[in-house]
Amino acid sequence: MSDEEYKPGLIGQIRDKLIASKQQWAKDGRLLTGETATPNQRRLPPGQRLVRDWPVLDLGVQPNILLDRWQLSVGGLVQNPVKLTWNDFLDLPQMDTVSDIHCVTAWSRYDNRWSGVLASDFLRLVKPHADARHIVFQSYDGYATNVTLEMFSAADVLLAHSWDGAPLTREHGGPVRIVMPKFYFWKSAKWIKHIAFLDRDAPGYWEVRGYHNTGNPWKEERYG
Ligand SMILES: Nc1nc2c(c(=O)[nH]1)N[C@H]1C(S)=C(S)[C@@H](COP(=O)(O)O)O[C@H]1N2
Ligand SMILES: [Mo]
């Protein structure tokens, strides 16, 4: 975890309420429109509204990870289980992408410019075994979320350290977060710490609390 110990106080209580109400949304099927759309059929997925600001969502902990203490480790079914320091990470090929954010709480934000390492370049480095089919992202705040290797292999997936030309702020998941534009934003783990490659699925924080295992916004896979 972070250097900073998390002490549940007023903020913690407020967040606990938010988490509980988000979990209740899954039970009630809140925000579901019953519509579906295929990717590219339209830019704004069903039930979403466009925002211009960038809301912050977390579990009440925003870990403060100093760059010289930051490490990204990779484990499980890979040939090359690296432990990357900040400089190691910056030595990997750097790319920019532009993509839209779709949060399950119904806001979407267009045209986010991210900089970092493409998942495809990262996969070339760690070399998953043939039987690696699933991935779990583990974060410095204790959060986890699961995706398939296929989802992670998409050309638009990034391990991002910058947004709009500036380092990702702590509240938005800096030093490094995942960006998976084709899925609801809860799949885009902030404060990434460890990436595990597995031969079986391992549902994450929201996935075990009533949220969909895949989370495709054009199919409105909010809960499941
Ligand atoms: N480590 C971590 N990653 C996380 C979360 C979190 O609580 N912890 N929340 C998820 C959710 S539910 C959303 S909507 C987005 C929010 O990212 P933002 O605060 O940058 O908008 O981060 C996702 N990644
Ligand atoms: Mo979210």
C-alpha cells in the first residue's frame, strides 16, 4: 500500500455511503435503458450523458506514491515477470492516444489525450504464456478489476502516465493508470501496482459487488 496509512474519518464515511449506494444501483438495475448499440453505431453509449469536467471516483483512498518508490510488477503466466521502476517504465516505447471515457455512473467525457505505454508494447515485453487468458489489475489503494487478455490486447489500451500533456494527477490515478476505452471506466484501474496473468477469471472489486464482468457500454453491460 501507500506510505500514507488510510484512516477512516468523515471522508471515509461519505465514501462508504457512496460505495453502498453504487452497490444498490446494481441490485436495482439503475440507469438501464434497455437499448443496445454496436460500437461505432453512435459515439455516446445508451443511457450516458456528456460532461465537460472530469469527475473523480475512488474508494476514499488516493494513495500518494512517490516516483522513486513506484514499482509496477507483473506476475503469473508470463515468460518475463518484470518489476518496472519509474525509469524502466519511461524507457518503454511511449505513445499518445485520444479516447472517450464512459463511466457506469452515466457520465461520458470525449477526447481525452493520454500518453504512456501501449498494452500491445507491454505484452511484447512480458510475453504471456499460451494459457494466459485473464488479467487482474491490482492497485496501490487495494482496488482490483479483471479483464480478459483479449480485452487488454486492443490497440487503444494504454498504461497512461499523462493526460492532456501533463502528468496524471494523484486523484486521477497517477503515477500510472490503465485506460481501456471500450469498457466502462471502472475497468481502467488507477494507481496500478501489479498486473497478474491467469488461466482463470478472478472478479475484482466492483465485479463481486453486482457489476458486469465485461462492462461494454454500447451493450449497456452495467450490472450482471
Ligand atoms: N485503483 C482504483 N482504480 C479505479 C477506481 C478505484 O476506486 N481505485 N475506481 C474506478 C471507477 S469506478 C472509475 S469510474 C474510474 C474513475 O476514474 P477518475 O477518478 O479518473 O475519473 O476509476 C476506476 N479505477
Ligand atoms: Mo465508475
